[in-house]
Amino acid sequence: MKFSISYKDKPIDVETEDCLLFRLQYPNGSSKKMTFEFSSDCDFQWSFVTGPSQASEEAQEIGRQIEPRILSFIE
């Protein structure tokens, strides 16, 4: 599955094969990988797979935009 989202008014291309690991491609050519786990109250908790800010606010904001895509894909 491929789709685009926006973070801080910049487009990010998102790609996933399994809805568990997400590859983010930024406009400057850099990329990051993200994943999630469920908290005790079944909320998505997003984090980057590598990097100094693995569970950052950026990850949570981007993840909140990915969540509806996952849910619509599952339905």
C-alpha cells in the first residue's frame, strides 16, 4: 500500500507491505521507518525504528495520519 500524508506542510510518501512497518520518504530524499504497538488502552503508540527520537512527538503526529489508512485497509 502506498499513499501520501503531510507533516509541517511537507509531503511524505508512505509505503507498507504489511501494515506493521512503514517506510517514510521525505521531500529531501531522506527516509525513516516507523512501526507501532498498542498501549494498555488499545491506542496506537508510534515510534521510529531507528534514530535518537524513536518515540517522538513527530512520530505520534505522523502516525495519527497513518492510522485511518490502516483502519480503512483492514475494513
